[in-house]
Amino acid sequence: MFDESCTKAFETLRAMLISAPILAHYDLDSQCLLETDASDTVVAAIFSQKGLDREWHPVGYFSKTMTPAETNYPIYDKELLAVV
């Protein structure tokens, strides 16, 4: 059951994911990582960079509901859709 404590935990987690020290600014000199995922109707990606602490920190998030035509793509094209 999604109650008040669940809502509070969700809001706390969301706030943490969009602020420092988890979310980082882009650094031209840092190593980059792009992770993508696709389902039947949604594509998503996380662009991360390795920080001074040697941990990966997200720099940006992306998600998109596919158009009806895009839902007909093979899975590998759906994954690449997130890259594009």
C-alpha cells in the first residue's frame, strides 16, 4: 500500500537524485558513461561521469514515451533511440 510514509520516501529520494552530491555538473575532462534502456513503449537514458571520488555521478536523465511508429521498432533500434 502506497501510504504517507511511501510518499515521503519517494519525495526524499527524488530530491536527492536531482541535487549534489549525487547529481553532478558536466566536466569536459571526466570519463563519461551513457546507459540506455527500452521497453515496449518507453526509452530512457542516464548520462554519468566519474567524479573525483571515483564514483559514477549522473549528469543528466532522459525518458520519453515512444510514438506509435516507434513502438514497432526492433529492440536494438529502441535502445539506440535513447542514444539519439
